[in-house]
Amino acid sequence: MFSLRRLAVFAATTLVSVLAAGSAQAAAPGLNVSSYDDAPAALGQGAKQVRFFVRWSDFEPGGPADFTGLAGPSNPNVFTTGLERNVGRVLAAGATPIMVVLDAPAWAASGQRPRSPGEYAAFIGELAGWLALKRKAGDPSSVYEVWNEPDAPEFWGEAPNPDFYTAMLKASFARVKAGDPGATVLVGATTGNNYGWIEALYARGAKGSFDGVGVHTDTACSVVGPDKFYRDPNGRLGQYTFLGYREVRATMLANGDDKPIWMTELGWSTTNGGPTSCTRGASAGKKPSGVDEATQAAFLTQAFRCMAHDPYVVAATWFTLRDIEGLPLSSEVGNYGLLRRDGSAKPALGAFGGAAAQGAGACGDFAPPSLNVLAPTEGQQFVDKLDLNASASDGGVGVARVSYAYDGGKEIRNFTDALTDGAGVGLAPWQGSGALGLGPHTIEVSALDNNGNMARRVVKVIKVAPGSLRASLTPGFKLRKRKCSKRSGLTTCSLSGLLSRGAAGRPSIGGKVAVEWQWKNKQRRFRKLVGGLKPASKLFTFKAKLKKKGSWRVRVVYKGVAPYKSVTSKYVSFKVR
């Protein structure tokens, strides 16, 4: 469970991130490559880090003897020589190689994942020691990711297991540092920004066994920009929003870890399919599979402007340099590249070239709506029922909901339909307030915008006994036109109206209103023949069947319930023929 103390850290961190100075520098841009020999092309585009997929099964297909660590490969193959050659190229260019080590060989696998934390750690440690020998004085240190998206079955092969993974991370950290003390060890990047997974690793003692945390924001079929986000029910930025890395950071700080975040994959696919073309994730068949090429370029630029607000994001490695050959042109996964399959450049390639120079720019609407509570008023006393009325406005993404609750979060009602900036919504009156006991109560009003930002007000009210308030307010009647109709020789008349309280914010009216239908007899005196009662707090309509012909008049009477005085409407006169 994420404690209130940690949530406070999160809120402060998010606010600082959003308000960071516009001169902040964007994360260092890098590129993922699907082939080791694509490293020179990535460096040629200005990549400051190159991320290699190092498949353990390629290096030790038959067992540990296939690779002997510090002594170098005992049986060099295309994978060891290719990695050695291209890591050397990256280092010579002053860039940082990132090795994400995954894919257990059959002899060391349990399904897709490693069968033993120690066996995986032994290999990644030997890999680090071997590559350390290739590094020259002054070269950057290498970076090692312990697996790829271990929080997702797609790469883990089964339900994520934080206990097993924590043991694997701790063992790997020790072995990598033994082989290359200057190396950087990352928690294997999460799917999206999975702060819950990171919290689970801390709970199992992972602190101290990594130098940074990897995240991936190239989530399945993403078609919204990096400034758009949603919130989880707990109010925190959702896992699959670009800016959710701020929640990962908040989780780290809440656990006493001020370490960087490495965004080892970010990107948007250019499949630009139809409205239901997505085939992956929870939105399969419900949304497009990608964006057009111009939008991909625009999102790339905006992403680096967003990350410039958050200097703890030290690197952002685009997935990927080129579209993946061998996959259909309609494949979402195959179209994240800056280069098309034929090697021609997409617009995003030019945007990537300017990524390193991006300063902080507008990124996300984190401002809550403005909220104006009209009723009840602070400290208001009432004897019967309360009116609820509030208005909200949001100049950003718009108001999504206005909600009322009482006495610590007991729900009254949510308003979501046809909300308009500045227009009041509520209940006049809230019938449930009639059941409240005597004494103090709170009315809690909140306004939520479409990004989940919330404004909240708490109003204190007091319910008192009917005799406790002095009658000091005089209401007035607003009567609508009287209507009569005749059918089968019988006349039916109606009178509608409302007992007005005057200015907004006045207390709700309690009690009843009574109607008096009066007929003038032969002695020219009016006699009350028909009556009726209606709640004084609502629009009323009285109906009566009038058998006698001649002169009639009708009025409505309010006996008064404090703080309102009694009052009587004017007569409305008419004839029945």
C-alpha cells in the first residue's frame, strides 16, 4: 500500500517537475537497434547511447562453457564478434552502449524466464567483465539492463514474479560490478511506467542492487501525445501514460532512492491503421494501431520537451532506428523506426536530430478546475433540507465531473452530463439532508477535469432544531398562469408556481404550501371549497375539479418554517362558465 507520506512526496515531485525551468536540458537521445551492425548508422544520426538486444541463448546455446567471461569467448561466433565490434564503435564515438540481456537458453530456462537467478547472473557478469576489457581509458561505462520488461508475460513468459526477479537483480548487480565496477546496472525496463512493480521490488529488498530504473513508453498502439494522460483510481498517473515515469520516480523517492530513470524505449508506430486496427493490449480492436509519420515526428519533439522538465530522466532511447524487416507493412510492432524498410527517412529522423537541443516546453495540463461553491454557505444553519449548487470551469481539457459527498466522503451524487464552464449544477434541495441528525456536518464538493486533476472544497454546516432559528427571511411566491379546461360539463383548473427564496445561497425552505380555491356564493361571500398541500421546497402544481359556476379565486399560503416567515400569495381571480 502506498502510504500518505509517500503520496505527499509524489505530489511535491510532480509539482516540481511541471514547474521546472524552461531552460532545463532534455534527456540524452539514443536509439535501439535490432542488428548489432546497425550501431554505426545509429551513431551517424547523433545517438548518445545505442541499445543492443543481447540474447543469452545466442552466447551460451549449449552451456556456460560456450562463453568464458574474462578470458573471452571460448568459441567465438557471429554474435560475440558482432557485439564486440559494435560496442567498440559506440565507445569510440563517446556514446554509451546499453545491453539488455534476455532470452534464456534451453538448458537454463524455465519456460521463457531463467530457471535460476544465479545462472543468469553468472552470464551477465561474465559479459560485463569481457566487455570491460575492450574499453579504453576515458571511454564511457557500459549499461546493463537485467532482462526486458520482466513485469509482463510477453517477455517473462508467465505471471510476473517479483520475488524471483528481485533475487535475480541482486545477484546480477553483484556479478556485473565484480566484472566491471564502473558499469551501470538498471532494473529491467517496465512495461509502460509500472510504479506498482517497482514498489513490489522495494518491498522485497531490491534497494541497493541497481543504479537506475528502466521504463518503456512505447506502449501498444499509442496514438496520443506525451502530454496526454489518465489517472488511476488512486489519483496517480496511469502506467500507460508517457508522463507516468514521474510516478516511478515518486516511488523511488518514497523509498529513499534518488537515482535516475533511463527510458530505454520510447516511440510511436506509423502503421496509421483504421479506427479498430490495433491488435495488441487491452485496446485490441478498439483503437487505431498507430499514427501518421508527421504525427510521429511531432510527438518525438514534444516527448523530449516534456522530459526536459525532469533532469532525473538521463537518457531516452527511441525504439527503433529502422522499421523491422520481415514483418507485414500493417504490423504495429514493425513500424516504429525513424527509417522505413527501404532505408528512406521518415520526418521523425529530422526531429531526432534536434532532440538533444530541446528545452523544456509545455507538457500536460496539471491545473485543476476552478470551483465555486454557491450553496451551502460556510457555517450555514438549517432545520430541514440543504440546497447544493456549485459551478466549475477549466480552460484546459474541460470539466469531466462535479461531485457531492458529505461527512467524510459519503456519496451524494456525481454530475457528468453536459457540463458547461461556469454553469451551476446541484440539487435544490438535497432530499437526503432531511435525514441528517442535529449537529455539525460537512458537505464536500469536488470538480474533476478530463486529465483527472481535482479541485475540492469542504463546507461546514449545522443542522438545528426547528425552534432554534428566528424567522427573519421573507420568501415570495412566483405563480404561473392559471389554466382551466372543460370536459363532460366539468371544469378542471390548475395553478403552478414556486416559493422563491431570493438571492442564491439562501437556505432551503422547509414545510408545506397550502392552496385555497374559493367560490363567491349568492351572498357575495367567498367560501373555501377545495384545498391541498405540497412541499414548499419544490415547484408545485395544484389541480381541482370545480363544479360550481361563477366567480372563483385561488391563492397559496406558506405557514413559515424558520428562518422563513409565513407569507401568502396574491389572489388569482377567474370565472367558471
